Amino acid sequence: MRKYLTLLLLVTFGSASVLITNGDFEQDLSVAWSEIESGDNASIDRSTSYDPDPDYEVYIYKGTGDGYAKLYQMTYIPTTDLEFSASLKLSASSNSTTCWAAGALIIAYLDDTGDLLGDTKIYAASYACPWTSGPTSSLIQAADSNWHDYSFNINSELSNLPGINPADIACIEVSLYGFADSG
């Protein structure tokens, strides 16, 4: 199984205030981001070599074996009327019908105690990925493994998630994931 994710990320409130710190990855990842690697063959890297432009992007990789690589940041939000945008290059592959791999940018919606209410996943996945859309989970599949820009208003996205009361959301967690599961 091979999986990778690279991206440039920016989350804004209105047109003026940026809520995600170091969302363009121009500073070291230790500035505002937390990293978790679980299992073998997992890595997170920041470099200028992942896209032809001169600025930084992040590369998340999870190779063979169960586990994941996760880069994330939690942000308390004043409102769900937020504009979200990200540029992503997503790819996931598996040479098995029971093992699966996925790469995703996940926006998790949390209440004031940090409990998960639901999420939105922008993702690429191999065949056996078990993720499904539902009242608290929205899936946006990448068209291909090229760079694509994604943007939407969080309030508008929450209309796709009838199982979440927007008034209960106090915090969002933006995560970049590489997953692998051997089935």
C-alpha cells in the first residue's frame, strides 16, 4: 500500500482574520501544528519541492502496514460562518481488495468539551476504504491525483450534515491524514 498527501492550507473567517496559524506552512511545523505517526512507514515532511511554486507544502506519507500519519491543529471558532480553502494533491493506492489506503484533509466539528460531532473529509482512497457519507459525515472525493483547490463556507457545508446542530460547534480540528489498513 502506498499513500501520500501534499497540501497548502488556509482557513479564514470572513475576509480578514486567519484562524489557522501557519496555514501556509511557511514556518516550521512546530508552529501551531501537532504531529502523530502510528505504525511503520509513516512520515510528515515540509518542503518547497512538492509543487513547482517556490513556497512550502506538506507531504504526509503512510506506506505498508497498519497505521497513519496525522498533522493537525484545533481552533476555537467564533462562528460557523467561515470560509475554508485548501489546495490539495491526494493519492491513495492498495494492491489488495481487503487492504485499503486513504489520504484526506479532515475538518472535524467539535463541541465545547472537545467531543466529535461530525466531519467533512476531502479525500482519495483505494477500493476497500470503509468511509461513507451520513448525517454527521460528508465526503468530498478528489477527482484525480493532481493539485486541486477546494473552497466552501462551513455553514453551507453543514447543510449536508443534518445530524450536526451548528450551534453546538465550538471548535474545528483541521487534520491532514495518511491511512493504511491491512483489513
